[in-house]
Amino acid sequence: MYSNKFGRLILGLYSRKPTAVRGLMQGEAGRGGFSWTAVCKQRTLRLQRSVCLEHRAMLRQTGGARSASHSTVDPDEVRRFQSLASKWWDEQGEFAALHAMNDLRVPFVRDNLLNVHRARHPGKPLAGLRVLDVGCGGGLLTEPLGRLGADVLGIDPVEDSIGTAQLHSSYDPDLCDRVSYRACTLEELSSEGEGETGQFDAVVASEVVEHLADLETFAFCCNHVLKPGGSLFITTLNKTNLSYVLGIIVAEQLLRIVPSGTHDWEKFISPVDLERLLESNGFSVQSVQGMLYNPVSGAWSWTNSTAINYALHAVKPRDRAEEGNPHPEDSQAAAAHS
């Protein structure tokens, strides 16, 4: 009864206009001396300050270079996920919503990649493609991409999460030659030999960017490790009043769908700001699609609204020499057989 009640509340809030949501929350909370208007104003001021700081930081950047001091890792986030490292594969536990999200994000990655790369292996449509899973955690998304035939490297700064991922994948012989893991950051990989320019056909960062300390470095490194024509897939939370209510107050504090403190609303980013960031780092955004979680059924669905969660697909433009051949891997295969 409790979950059904809040499930109806969430769907009801989601269907209302933003002004109606604010009015509802203010009316309910006002009885306890809580001012929703004050919260909104406070968060707006914080957002404005953060935008100013980000703008100043960008002005200090020179020529697109990134110094060694730039890190995507937030130590507080690492400590938080370190405490959860053994729970990744509990489908009814703290990461249940991420397990359910695979019903959307796996086809989202697969179908967009197949629009560019032709499938030649029945049952393994992503065979021959190399995918980087950034912030892979326990491998919840890494494994299904490997089962689709892709060669997937999962990276995460939390060593215990990588240990959990390695242990779980070892139980499936089909993954031994397709899935591998490393305890490292994206910027570390980007600066090493394995992260040379153009090593991956796709980079996936699902429910990751809202935990990062430096999105500029993240976008720069994603571009660096991707092949020309490669795809970047991101799922994350929008920065709206509704995402604060449902993503933090309801999901963390009331329904406890995810552990309290998992998200920091200040780190959420809107699709417009994310698109601007990616395009400034050489990407072309192809699509943005809203996502909605139903806590009653435990299922995700696509929606036209990006007010809470959304998925984004961006592409690193091809070199001019490759623009005339949208499937360069076909030419390579033909040359190999000639």
C-alpha cells in the first residue's frame, strides 16, 4: 500500500506542469513550516554561482589541453561506492533500478550502433566493435554488451567494484574473451597507450556524469579515446525542481529506491547544458530521449519528457577522408580477403 501510494504520487507529479508541482509541494510542506519557494530560490542561486565558476574555469583553459591535476573523480563519491561494492548484483537491493534500466539502455546502445555498423554475426550483432564502459561499477551494463558480441572494457576507480565485476563475469565462459576490467579513471586510460586516440567504437557512461568532479575533462577524454565516427552514450538526471523532488526526496528519503546521499542535485546537468558541453568538445548530439521509472512496477519506459532522467547519443565526427565511406570496417574486411 505504501509503495502504491507513492507510485501514484510520482506519476501524478510527473504529469503535472512544473508550476503545479511547486504549488502542490509548497502547500503540503508549508504545514510543517517548510518553504518550497525558498528551496527553489536557494537552489537557483547555487546554480547561478556554479555556472559562473564553471565559466571562469573554462576561460582559464588553454588550447584544449588538460593538465594532470584535472580529475573526473570525486573522492566522496569513491568512498560512497566503495561501501556498496559488494551489492552490485543484488537485483532486489540498492541497485535494483539500474538492473531494470538495462531494458532500455542496452537496446539504446545496440540499435544506435547498428545504424552505423552492420551486423554480420547472427546473435552477436555488436561483434567486432570495441566498447568502453566508463564507471562500470560491478559490470551491470558491461556484461550484456559483451553478450551482444562487443569487446568491452569496463573501468571504474573503485577497486572493490572492479573485483566484484571480475568475479561475476568469471562465472560465464562466454564473457571470458569479450569482457575485461580495469581499476582506473577515464583520464588515466586516455593518457596511456591503451587510450590512444581512436581506440573505441563507443563509449558508454550510464548514470555516471552526475557523480563526476570535472565534466570538461570527461568530455575531452571521451573524444580522445573514440574513433572518428564513434558513439558516446550517456544516461543521467536533468537539473530541475522535479528531479530534486523525485530523484532525491522521494527516491532516496521516502521510498529508499537508492541509498540516501547517492545523488547531489548540484551535479545534475540539463540536456541543453550537456549538449553544449559535448559540442564544445567536438561531438555532434544525435538524439536525446526522456526516461521514466515506475517504482510500483520497478520498470523503466521511454517518455517525451526529459524532466527527470534522459538518455543522450552523441557522435564524434569522422575524418574527411572517411566521410565518403560510412562503413570503413567493410573496406578493411574486403581488403583482408583480397
